[in-house]
Amino acid sequence: MARQLYPDIGDCRALVIDGNMTSRSILAGMLRDMGVGHVAYASRAVDARRLLEARTFDVVLCDYHFDHSAMSGQDLLDDLRRSNLLPYATVFVMVTGEASYTRVAEAAEAALDSYLLKPHTAAALEQRVLQARHRKKVLGPIFESIAAEDFATAAQLCQERFEQRGEYWLYAARVGAELYVRLNELEKARALYEAVREARAAPWAKLGIARVELESGQLQQATRTLESLIGEQPTYADAYDVMGRVQVEQGDMAAALETYRSATELTPASVSRLQKQGMLAFYMGQAEEATDALERTVRIGLSSKMFDCQSLVLLTFLHTDKRDTKAFARALGHLERAVEKRPDSARLRRLLETARILQGLVERQTAAAVQATRVLARQIRDEDIDFEAAANLIAALARVTGTEIELPDGDAWITEVAKRFCASKASADMLALAASPHPPFEALVRAAHQAITASAEKAMTHSLNGAPEITVRTLLELGSQTLNAKLLEMAGLVLNRHGAKISDASALVQEISGLRQRFCTRGTQVALGTASGRAAGGLTLRQ
């Protein structure tokens, strides 16, 4: 049957992930009987992750439970999805026993192509694989448009299939909603999520509504939606991811840390979630928790594409604070090797420059620490500097000054970087936490945020008094001086609303757009690690 429907099945590459040698052999035999030409094996989820990061497979059969391992098949799938490491063409089937059936069935709603309940027959496996491949073929035009980055066409195709209730309309609705979020057409995304929730109470639809609320700035409504979802689905880890992001945006860092703890308890082998917990614990001053979480990510994920080298930088901070020279050298060595592998990465180079400051402190090389600090401080106004780099610089300056090393320009550096990146209460709070080892710097960060807020409010009074052009030009001047994304955004909004009343409006539009493109597109908001990969709660849209 398989060869009749798919004559190219002999060229398919399959991966069987199962801790039991007998089960692996049985599954491999069934695949070969179907006509699959190439079958690879992995006995552990961590080994499978390395294979899937390095090679592409057409079919993956993965057991849910692995003895003597904290990582389950669901953890593996979740990490692969979050880092966009599963191409759309890959069929992922989870094999599960009765005990874990409920969780696997829930996962199938969100990301799985199918699941297979033990004990199973060869016919059942063949049916699952062929059904999944058929769905991918039917929805092929949608994902061809995505591969061409024609997201508008892909969204329209999804919308049409949904409205016509065509084959796989529910899945198309989810893809379409995800595309609308990406296109910032949030009302259309919400409409699809709402329609799916009414037709079928899928947890991912409710989570999608919360994501739309978050992107729309409706933080309180998003919180209520997520609280309801977590109450109904307390093991739905994606909901905790989005809740943590909402709480960070609200500036409630303590609640966000507790949420990330809950997420890692549900998925203890998730590299990305451990990093989120460890990073936020670092800023919150929870040194032991941060060290434990980040060291665990090194142990289980250092060779993974999901590993973020910001974890190593934060470990160098933590080991410097503890004066643990051996642990510091180990973290620094990992970071140096990462830079050697990717010498063209400006981000990795900047992370290493941050660690060099701390190396000077650890080795009591004052001149080296000061020189490394100056190298990093000279980049404050660079186009590619982002929030992560700003927080790292502030944290490093706080430690250098705390050792009584004289930095005549220290206060000015702190003020300049804070004025650039204090674009919201959340960002100001996070930078203040980074500066907390040296309280005078923390006060400078707070003062910079207050100055930015006061300047923006004063500029807006001109618009309220009927002089929007003065508001735009004032905000633009302040934005040019500070490179603050919020000021430039406000200037653009006022100009967009009152452009007809403003002379040289088109020239101002170009100037504002140019500044935002140069200085505000590389991460000006609070960030816990890189923003690459699947959005929390989102669906992977990778060809």
C-alpha cells in the first residue's frame, strides 16, 4: 500500500528513538516492510537530538518514556519545535503506553503529526505515517508559500481552507493564525483562534488568543486568559512560557521566575526553559538557583543548537562573585571555543569581551579589566548593540566598580546605556537588577528612566495643546540623542496621526524610519537569551 501511494518511499530516511533494543528492532522492521529505505537508531533522547540537529529525516518514531532519563520524548519534541529544528516535511510520530496516553494526545493537538498507542500493529503504524504524509501533501501549497516567505498568500490559503471547511481545516486555521500574528494582523489571528475554540476546545487555540492579547498590549486580559488555561491544563508547559513573558512585560519579575520554575518542573530536560529560569534567577539575585539551572543547561545542552552562550556569560558573573576560579575558567573555555567555531559572530565576540572584563577581575589584572571595559563601553551607540549587551555591560560595570577600580566615565556610561534601553518599565527594572551589585549605578538607571519618561510627557503636552509638529520634532531630537526606541516610536505615532498638519512630514517619516531601522531592530526590549526559534506557544513554520 505504501509503495502504491508513495513510490518514492524507498528514498525515505527514518529515525527510530527507543530505549529498548527489541522495540527499536520491531519498529525498524515495520518501517522496512513499508518500503522505507534508510533507518537510523537512537537509544536516548539526547542522542536523537544531536542526530536531528545534524541531519534531516522524513519520518521520526519516538518513544515517550526513556528509563533513567529526565528527558521524555515530549521534551525532545518540544525543544526541537522551540528551536525550529523540525522541517515541515518530517513526520513525527510519538509511541506511547496507556500511562502517558493523555499527555501524548494533548501534544498531538499542538505539534505531533500522530501518535501510536502500545501495543500496535504494523498496519496501525503504516496508517499513521501515511495519514501524516497525506496531510503534508494536501497542505503543501501553504507551506510552499511559507518557504518562499510569501506569508500573506499562505495566510490567505489557510483562511480559504478554514472558511470552506476543506480537508484539514483545523490545522490550516492554526497555521493561518500563526501567520497573521507574524504579519501583525492580530484581529484576523484572534478571529481564527476564537473560531477554533468554539468548534473544538483545543488548548492551543486559547493559548493563541493569549498570545494575540500579549502582542496587542492587553497584558491584563492575557493574564486572565492564561490563568484560565493553566487552571484547565496545569501540565501545558507552553502556557507557562507565555505567562512568564507577560509577567516580565508587566515588570513582575518574581512572579515570572516562579512561572519559569513551574515550566522547568514540567519539562526538566528542556534546555531553553532551564536557560530562561537561570537567566531570570541571575537578575533576581538568586545566585544558587541561577548557577544550578545554568550549569544543568551546560551539562545537557552545550553541544545542542538550542544552547545559548549567554548562559556561559552569566556563569562567568556567578563564578566571579563566588571567586570560584576553576568554574570560571571552565565557563570561559566553553565560550572561547564557541567563538572559535563562529569567529564572524558579532554577538559571540561581544559576549566574550564581557567575560574578558571578569577575567581581569578574577586574575587581579586591573589594567586588563579596565581595558576590556573600555572596549565594550565604546560600543554603546553601535547599531547592532541590543538589550542583552546593555544588561551585560551594566552588570560588568557594577562589578568592576565594586572592586574599587577607578572608572572616571562609569557614571556617564551607565546613564547613556540606560537612556537608550529604558524603553519601558520592564526594561528599566531589568537593567536596574543588572546594576544592583553597585547601588549607585542602580539609582542612575532609575534616574535615566525617569528622565526619559518625563521628557516624553513634556513633549506630548505640545500635541495636546494643538502643536503636534513641535511634539514630533522634540521627540525626534530626543530620540536621536538617546537612540531610545520608545521616543522614536512615539514620534512616529504622532506624525502618523497628525501628518496633514505638519510641514515636511514625508522627510520626518524617512528620518524617523531610518533611525528606527538602524538602532531599534536588534532587540530593544527585555530579553532572556536570544529570540530565535518558535515563539512561546507558537507553531513551527519552517520548510
